[in-house]
Amino acid sequence: MEFLNASVIPYFNYWIYVVLMMIGLHAMITKNNLIKKLIGMSIFQTAIILFYVSIGVKTGSTIPILEHHHDEGHAETAHAVAESGDHHAEETDHEKSDHGNNEHAIEADHGIDPDHFANPLPHVLMLTAIVVGVSTLGVALAISQSIYKDFGSLEENEILAKIKQGGPGVDV
Amino acid sequence: MDSVVHSSLPLWACLASLLAAPAIVLFRRELFLREATTFVAAFVKFGLVLAMLPIITSGKVIEFTLVEGFGGVVAPILFRVDGLGMLFALVASSLWIVTSLYAIGYMRGLHEHSQTRFFAFFAISLSATLGVAFAGNLLTLYLFYEMLSLATWPLVTHHQDKEARTGGRTYLTYLLGTSIGFALPALIFTWIKSGGDLSFAGDAILASADLGPAQGLILLLAFCFGFSKAGMMPFHSWLPGAMVAPTPVSALLHAVAVVKVGVFCVIRVFTAVFGVDLLAKLGVATVISWIAAFTVIVSSLIAMSQDNLKRRLAFSTIGQLSYIVLGVSLLSAHAVQGSMMHIAMHAFGKITLFFCAGAIFVATGKKYVSQLSGLGKTMPFTMGAFAIGAMSVTGVPPTGGLLSKFYLVWGAADAQQFALLAVYLVSSVLNGVYFFPVVYRAFFKPAPEGEAAVEGIREAPLACVLPLSITAVGSVLLFFFPGLLLELTKLMTGAQ
Amino acid sequence: MSEQLPAIILLAPLFGALLTGLAGNRDHRRCFPILISALAVSFGCAIALLVQVSQSGPIDYFVGGWNTERVPLGVGIQLRIDALNALLLVVITTVALLTAVYSFRRAGEENTEKTPQFYMLFQMLCVGLLGITVTADAFNLFVLVEVSSLTSYALVAMGSKSRGTVAAFNYLIMGTVGASFYLLGVGYLYMQTGTLNMAAIHEILADPAFGKSSTVFVAFILILVGVWIKMAFFPLYGWLPNAYSYCPSTTSCLLAPLMTKVSVYVMIRVMLSIFGADWVFQSLGWSHTVVWLAVIAILAGSVLALAQVELKKMLCYLIVAEVGYMVGGAWLANHWGMVGAIYHILADAFMTLCLFIAANIFIKHCRADRIDQLEGLFKRMPLTSTGFVVGALAMIGVPPTAGFFSKWYLLRGGIESGQWGYVIALLVSSLVNAVLFFRIIEIAYFGKNPAESHDHAHDEDSHQGQAGEATLLGGEGRPATVIPLLITAAIVILLGVFNAPVVEIIQQALEGMPVVGAAAAAR
Amino acid sequence: MIVPFDIIILIFLVITALISLRVRDLLGATMILGVYSFLICLLWAEMGAVDVAFTEAAVGAGVSTVFMIATIYHTRRHSSD
């Protein structure tokens, strides 16, 4: 119980991401069906995204959207951070580094406490990662259709057996 | 070194035959032009080498940097002509002229295939040989050494049959294997130990390096076996294997160019990489001496048992090469001088013998010693030349071989190595034992029964006989006029 | 204009790809000129950048003007070009350009229906590779790695061989795992440092407080494993041989020289620019282990190559061995090892290109891909064979080719750091290469082609003048394939002969980066 | 972020992931993967990453599922494991 309270509950996201990743990886390697491999791959990739999003979370924080508009009218997440850093280029205090350096500056500038917001940068990164994941999946599915056309199967063992028997472009 | 002349002559001397190769390919349909190209290139090359001779004999060296080293990142590609290089270049380029003539006679006489390829690669090999002779540092030396290995491979495998394949495979396995496996790491180790200097100029490369006896011995062995063209046992068996090549190849390459490149490299390693002083201090050279001595005796014994004439000559060559290695490893000035001279003397003697073997094959198709009975009557010039060549290799006056052997023995005596001195003497006797029966058989034994009696003289074509007569005469002349050789070798030993 | 070069080098092939998509679908003949001009622009930029960098030091380019005056380092997207990646840019664009020339008509034959798509992917791959090289941002690196990987999966799968698609699928699975590991590693780095900019991360990690941090340690392991999968480092090489040997010939010419080399570059970049040599070589102290892994990779690659009967398969296993060279060199933890590794990236790219083009021409003309079916090629295709021989000699490491000098530097590094296992592995692999290639050369040189064996008279001397001039080049492939081969062969030799200036530039790069020398000097 | 909620979703995530890998009917597996995706959207929205959640809902749960169904339609529905 001690262990549970100290190491599992506060880091539950991280535990689960590792579990999901291992599930995904296991499926990618051991599953025989190609589509199943890809399902594993999806799980694997979302696990990593989960990890990234978890980095940005702070206890008691909310979504990183500024409630009041300031002069330029930008209410977007990443920009708030970026502009605030503008005046504090020198501020790279290492104490805060496990949650990013620049948020600290917001408070000084706009009277906003960065501790109230989740770190938006990992979120932005993950938008890209999701798109990358889906395009990978798309390519993979296209390839598996092409494999099905050639071999009439999506089961790895059947495909390998057909290759062994000697088909097009087959050697040993 | 006293003074340095900067000139691109060594580069052009190298390029003369390299540039001839494409021309030879271009003229492959015009036999006359093709062979004329070979001759012109040979003469130009010899001329360029001769043009450098007066500069060298006046005690200067020629240097030419082809590719800069850029701040010591890597050694530059550099030519440097000194007495030893000059001597070797003279021998190689003069004998190329003779060999070209011989090759034309031989190849035409036997209606060989792919003659264009043969002449082209022959020319490239000669470039590589001169490159080795004129190399100004170890890197350049290694570069041309490898080039020679590769350029001679198509020549060795010329016949394209199974035997040629096997021979070619052995040839490359030994030469490339040892050069990559031993010489290259030794080279880099030297580069590191010397702090980025591989140049042959000035003091020996490792003269001031901090090197223990064990390291020194390993390095020396790596070099000597790495340059396995020198044919030291146990890395000698490529040479008999390479005898599948057409005779002109065996003659020029495996009596002069390739094998001499090997010993040339070993001499460079002794004199310019380690330096006599360092070796004397480390006391590791005697190991090489004994390996060489072993090679000398064993190869002579093997030679006696060979019935194939070319193989007998090949084993004789292995022995003679180790003479040279043994000579430098004695570390006495006279022995080193003898070694250098032996490069030239043995070249003339052995090339004569190979020419004779080829001429016999062209005229009669005979390959074996036991078939040669009575041949002296039908081929008097060839067998006469053979006798002279044999005398020179054995060291019988009045031939050049005597002089170099004299210096070698003198050097052994200087070095107080009487056991090794005995090796020289014993092996000279052995040389006689395996050569003179051939001569005896040819002149004094009657032709075997059943063979159609041939009336009068029936020699090989003139293009074959002329070269072997020239080299035979050369062997004799070297005895009477060794002045130039002595001068060049003195330049080297005096300079150390 | 000249300050926009780092952007143009990426944008040219990107717009090329778009244009190909727009214009090429109607008329397939429009694709090729677009491809060539886009790559030529990139090539020009690469050369200009190399000149600029070697004269006036690294160039920083801030995308969208988010430069350090407006925001702190690490907020904007930054491209950074130093001497190291300027060299690599030149290599990538040169290889791409040569492959593009090679693909003339060839790509159309191999992907009849999909020529525009093929060329689009081709250019997108170049964008990805060039982007990987120039980016100064650890996350963008991931995105660009995925751009190049996704296009390469598709390119591999486009072949007519059905095994190619299976290989592409495996490649995709492995590639995704690799990239994901990398991404995860970057996540841990971000957790620790709060930034993704390489220079900023490095600055923070230089603080000794992070020296022993287990987060950084985990990040490094994850990134390293990810990159190793991408470069097919020995135990993780499984995807490579099939993917590269069953794909269309143009694809193999493009992927084989570039993909693994760029991954090696990423590894070196991560080691030197993100974590810093001091941390990697001293705090971590893994040099010996990794070098031994490299030794195993080299030996295993060589042995596996020996066992192959297919020409391209054999070359693929040689790539596995060559990756071992570079990883080993980079982990020797001394200056010359690193120089050798970087120089070998350049040398190996061209050597591999040379061999793959030649092998593809051979295979096309023999209609067979087994080594023992390559009989008598030298007589039929003297020029192609010359190119092949040059590549082979470079692989063996015969002077004065580039392969010799890279081995020279690597061996020097190995001897200096006393890694004798690595030295011996390099030498053994050279010898194995010699055996491999002379086996092929012997077959190609001796073997009588069945079609030719009857006319022995074809031999020029016995019946001269009978077969006209035409025979000299009659058997060659089309010029568009042979010319790039010969250019590559020339580059392989020139890069060797003039290796000293190139190494100068590499040394300049290592000065600019937190140097390996710092670790070496501390010994 | 509400911790108990969080934990429940995470546990469900693992369960759906395992089920989607175990189901032999590929169409079913894809559907369950869709459920998995929506669960993870929920989780992210709850963790403050609304933008990621939106994207995942549209792209991850939506487009991916469509892609997979299309592929299954073109190939075979049954899987051996």
C-alpha cells in the first residue's frame, strides 16, 4: 500500500503508458495477422502520445487557454508562452526545468499563474504525432492490401510459406 | 639530404605507361600501332628515368608533391627519387623495353588471345612499379603497391582456364590479404608512433619514436610479411602459383617488377622506416635474418625437386629474394649495398632465365626440365643465354651476380654473422646444383630416342631470342661495369 | 537571397513534389524535368551553403523569423547548418541528383502507372532527408524522420516484386518502432530540460547536476535504440536486406546510400550536439560495450554477406557491416574515430551508390540477380564493370579510393584508443570484402556468356577488324544509367585522393560542436 | 485533472486494448480500437489537452477506423489470432 501510494497512484499515467506500449509492441512483434500488427502499432503510438500529454499535466491545472484577451488578441496557447519569454530571455532557471522554463514568466507579465494551466507545448507536438501516426497507418494499410492482392492472405505464416514455395521474385 | 630538386619528372615517368594503356586499347585493331605504342611508351619512360639520372648521381634528390597533405591530416602523395629508387627504376624501365620486344614475339608466336588486354595491363603494372620506386612516403608506396597487385591480376589469370583462376585466386589472396591484414595496420601504427610523418626524407621515420622491442618486432614482422611480394616464407606460395601466367609476365613481373617491389619495400622499411640505428638498438632484425635464411635454404631445396622449369625458377626467385632481405637485415653497410645491387643483378639474371624458358616453350612446347635433353644443339643461343643467366644467379664469374653476392658475404662478415655467411655460401652451391644439371642436360645429353631429329638450328622467333641475348650480355656487362650501381647504392648507404 | 538558402534547399524538392503531383498526372514526361530542376536547385544550395559555412562558420536560420532576438532559444523552429551537415547536404543532394538521372525512363518502366507518384515520393524523401540534416530541433527531427520513412516505405512497396511489399511492411513495423523509441526519448529529454532545441538542451545538460540523472540516461538509451533500429545496426538489421533488395532499382539506389547514413548522422548529432561528448563518453562510459557491439555487427554483416547468392542481398549485408564501421568509429571516443566515422558516411554513401547502380544495371541486363549468373559481363559492359570495380575496390579499401582513407582514419582511431577488437574486425571485414568482390569479378571476368561462347573469334586479335567498333559499347546500358555510375565512380576516387580538404572540413565541424577532443584530451 | 476518473479511464484503456487484440473478428477489433481511441480522447480532454483530444477524435478514432474498415472490406475479416 505504501508503494501504491508513493509510486503508483501519482504516476499512474506513466505506468499505464508503459503497459500500453508493451501491449502494442508485443502485438507488433508476435501477432500473425498483419491488421492485428497494425492495431498493435496504433496502441503503441497512442501510448507515446499519452506519455507526452502526461508530461504537460499539473495537479489542479486547467486547459491552457487564456481567458482574457490581451493587446494583440492572440488567445492561442503556444503563443502565450512564446511572447512571454520575449522579455525574459535571460530567464532559464533550472529549478523549474522539469516542467518547462518559460511558463514561470507568464505570471510576472500578465498576472497569470502558469501553474494553473497544463503545459501546452507537448499538446501541440502531439497534434503532429497523431497525424504522423495516422499517415503511417494509412501507408501500412495500403501495403497490406497490396500484400493481400499478391498472396491472398494477411496471415504472416501463410505469406512466408508462399514465399518459401517460390513465387514471384523468390530465391532461397 | 643535401639538396632537393623539385621536378615533375618522376610523375611523368610514372604516367608514361599509364597513359599508354588507353592508347593501347584504342589501337586494338591496329596491331602495328598498338605495339608501337608500347615501344614508344617504354622508350619514353626509360628516357625520363635516364633524364633524372645525372641529378641523382650528383647527390641530389628529386621531389614532387602530387596531392598536398593539408596540415598533416593525412600524408601527402609524394614522389621522391633517391639512389635506391633510381636503381630500381632503371632496372625496371630498361627491362620493360626488352620485355616488350620479347612479349610481342612470344604472344604472336603462340597466337595468344586478348593481347590488347595483356599489353594494357602490362603498361599499368609498369606505372605502378615506377610509382613504388619513386614513392616519397609510405602512403604513396602502399598506394602503388596495391595498384600493382591489382593490375597484375588480369595478367596472371590471362589464360582464363581453371588453373589460371586458381593461381589468380592464390595470388590475390596472398598479396591483398597480407597487405591489408598486416601492412595497413603497421602503416597506421607507424603514422601514430611517428606523430604524423611517413616521409622517407631525412632521418628514418621511427628513429626518434618511443618503441619497445616487442612492439618493434611485431611492427617489423607486420611490414615484412605485409609486403609479401618479397616472398618470405610462409607467405611465398603465391609466386609458384603465379607461374600460370604467360612467360613475359613471369619474366618481367615475377623476376623483376612485382617481387622486386616486395624487397624494395622491405629495404625501405629497414632503412627509411626503422633506420639501421634503431634496429640495431632494438636487436629485432635477427629474427628477420633467420626467417630469410630459412627461406633461402628451403626454397633452394624445393627448387631442386621441381621438374617444371618455370616452377624451378620461381622457387629460385623466392630464395634470391630472401638473399636481399637477409642482406638488409644484417644491418651492415656492405650487406645493404649488396642487397640493393642484388636487385639489379638478380633481375638481369633471372629475366634471362625466364626468357629462355619461354623461348623453349615457344619453339618446342616443352615445359619440363626432363624434356630438355639435347636442346643445346637446336637452340644454342637460348641455352647459352640460359647458362649465363644461371651463372649470374649462382654467382659465378664473370657475371654480375658475383659482385652482389660478394658484397652480401662481405656484409655478413662485417656483421660477424658467420652462420648467415654460411647460409649464403651453402645456398650458392645449391643454386648451382639446381641450375647446372639443366645446362648439362641441354648440351651434353643426347636428344631422346623417338623424337624427330632436328637438323641444324631451330630457334624461337627473333623477337624472343634477341631480348634474351641482350639480357644475358647485360648480366656479363654488369660484372665488368658495375660503376653506376655502386655509385647509386653508395649514395644510399653513405647517406644513412 | 543567400540567407534564405537553408529554407530553399528544403522547399525546392517540396514544391517539386507538389508540381509533379499537379502537372505530372496529365503527362508523365513532365515529371522528370521537374525532378531534375528541383534537385539541381537543392544541389546548388547545398554547395553554396558548404562554401558559406566553411568560410564563415555555422548558419542559424529561424523559420518564420522567430529568432533569438524575439524569443529565447528553443521557442522558434530553428535550422542550423554547420560544417558537418553542410557536407552531408552536399552528399544527399548529389546522390539524389545522380539517382534522379539514373531513374530517367527507368522509373517509368518500373512503375508504369505511377510515375508521377513515384517522383513525388522521391522528392518528399529528399525533403525528409535534407530536413533531418538541417534541423536543430529534436522533435522536428522526429517529424522529418517520419516523412522520409513514410515515403521510403511507399517507395519500397511500389516495386513489381511481391516480396517487396512484404519487405516494406516489415520495414514499416520496424521503422515505426524505431521512430517511436526516438520520440519517447525526446519526451524524456523534454521532461528534464523543458526545451526541444538541440543547443538549448545541450546547454542545460552541460550542468553537472544532470550528469547522473536517470531521466537523461533513459532518454539517451531510448533515442539510441530508436536510431539503431533506423540504421540497421546489427541485431536490429532484420528489415534492411529484403527491403533494399526487392524494391525497384531506383529506390534501392536512393535508399541504400542515404537512409542508413543519415541515421548514423542523427546518432552522431545526438551524441555530440544534444548530449555532448563529455556526457556520452565519460559519464556514461559505454564506449567499450558499443564498440564491441559494432565489432559483432561488422563481423556478422561480413559473414552474412558471404553466405548470399544474390548480388543485391550481398550488398545489403555489406551495408550492415558498414554501419558497424561507423557506429564503432563514432564510439571510439576519440577524435580520429569520429572523423573516420563522419568521413565514412560520405565515402560509404558514394561507394554504395556506385555498387547499387552497377548491380542494378547488371541485373537488368542479365535478367538474373544471382552472383553466378553474371558471367562474362566485363566483355559486354566494360564501362559498367569499371564502375563496379571501382566501387568494389573502395569497399575493400584499396588506395586511393575513398574507402581506403575512411578505413585509414577509423583504424587510426581504433589503434589510438586501443580497441584492438575493432581494428581486427575492420581488417577482417576488408578481407571478406576482397573475397566477396573478387568472387564476383572473377565470374564476371572469366565466365563465358552462353550467347557469346560460340564466337570465340569475337576476340579482337585473332580476327581483327571483323567485328566493328560497335562492340565496345554495344552491350552497355543506356547512357542515363551509365553516366551517373561513372560520375559516382569518379567521385569515389576523387573523394579519396582529395580526402585531406574534406577531413579539414570535418575537423572544423568537430571544433564547432562540443568536441570529442575534449573527452580525448582528458585521458 | 480528476484522479479517480483518470484511473478508471486508464484501466479501461488497457482492457479495451487487450480485447481489441484478442478478438478474432477484425471488424470487431477495429470497433473496439475505436472505443479505445474515444476513451483516450476523453482522458486527454480531462487532462487539459483539448486540442489533442479533438484531433484524436477526428483523426485517430475517425479516420483510422474508416481506413481500417475499408481495408478489411477489401481483404478478409477473419484473423487467426
